[in-house]
Amino acid sequence: MPQPLLFGIVALLGLVVGSFLNVVIHRVPRGESLVRPPSQCPHCGNGVRARHNVPVLGWIMLRGRCADCKAPVSARYPLVEAATGALFVAVAAKFGWSWELPAYLYLAAIAIALTAIDLDVLRLPDAIVLPSYAVAPLLLIPAAVAGGGWDTVVRGLLAAALLYAIYRALALVPRGMGGGDVKLAPLLGFYLGWLGWSSVAVGAFAAFLLGGIVATVLMLLKVAGRKSRIPFGPYMLAGAFLAVFAAAPIADWYTSLLVPTL
């Protein structure tokens, strides 16, 4: 398949998935059904018309307001849709038309949802994380079969166990990792281990680096204090995708720093 066509298909898919993720982000933390009722204005309760449900464009057409009560509609809705489309295209650029592509598109989708939910309610819902333990191998094992080797599966399982052990140990420290972070870690370990040990190392380290930088900035700006609860899931996911896209050059750069000292 020509690359521009693949990008176009994946971008449209990402916009549609992003529209669904807005429902997930709003309803899953509340324990509500994803199917019923249909999308509606949270202010007046009127249903969203089909023509206004078009990703990004619907919000622009309505100028960010409900068609009925004119209440403002959060800009996060089109941002989630656009971000999902953009991340899907980036994943497609990385993996091309391959067996791995669906698995990492799925990871991108849940990353968007989990990031928004953790920022909102400081939770990584089991309803998203735990089913992903079944979805990830179902999507990746065909790639192992097609590639004729199971080393990627074994490495993924070992990396999952390693990250679980690290995060479980950190959870025992006062004010350490939350239970949701511990549950998410093995899933990310499996995905990163599939790509290689350098991806595991970069993804794990980047999570703490990014989290530390943001926490420091927030404290300097007096937006947060030492006792403030800061969600760590977004940094775990950001670190994982940094590793997906750039683990090799980062690892090479770090190695080049060490070599002269050896």
C-alpha cells in the first residue's frame, strides 16, 4: 500500500477513534455505559446531532457551543480527536503496513484515554488497563508467527516482569507509586520489550525524567507542593512512546557519551 494512502486511512481512523475516546474519557471513570445513552450535551441533556458528531469539524461548526442551549463545549474534545489522529499517523510512519501496526495503534488509543483520565481523576481505570493484557498478545503474537521467531514474545514477557518488579518495589515506598501505575507498568514493558531492551531502558528512564521535570516546574511555579498528588501515568505513557519512536538514536547517543570514558 502506498505510504500516503496508509497515512490517510490511519488519520481518518484516528479521528473516529478519538471521537469514541472522548466518550471513554468521560464515562469510564463514572462507571457509565459506553453505549447508552447516545452522546448528549451535559448541560441541557439534548442528544448531539449526527452532523455535529463529525470529529473536529463538528466542534468548529458549532463554534465550541451546544447547538441547543449554547453552553460552551470543552476544546478538549477536538484536541483529543486531533491528537489521536496525529499519534496514529506517527505510529503508521514508524511501523508501516506491518503485523505490529494494529497492536501499537491500540496502545496509542489507550494511551490517549488513560492520560486524560489520570489527569482528570488521578486514576488509571482497571476497565481499560486489565483487558489490554489480553488484547496486546492477541495483536502481537500474529507478528511473531509471521516473523518466524518467538524471541520478541519472550523478551516482552521478561520486560513486563522486570517493570512490574520495579514498580511494585516503588509502591512499597511511602508516597510511592499508585496501584494503577503498578498495573500499567507490565503492559508497557511487554510492548517495549517486544521492540528491544534499549526501548525498555529508554522508556522506563524517560518516564521518571519527564515526571521529575514537570513536578519540579510545577513546584517552582507554586502550582504544586511536595505533598501534592501528581499523576504519573501520563509520564509512563509519554516515556513509552518516546522509546517507541526514538529508542535507537537515544541509546546510540548515550553510548557515544560513555565510550570516550571507557
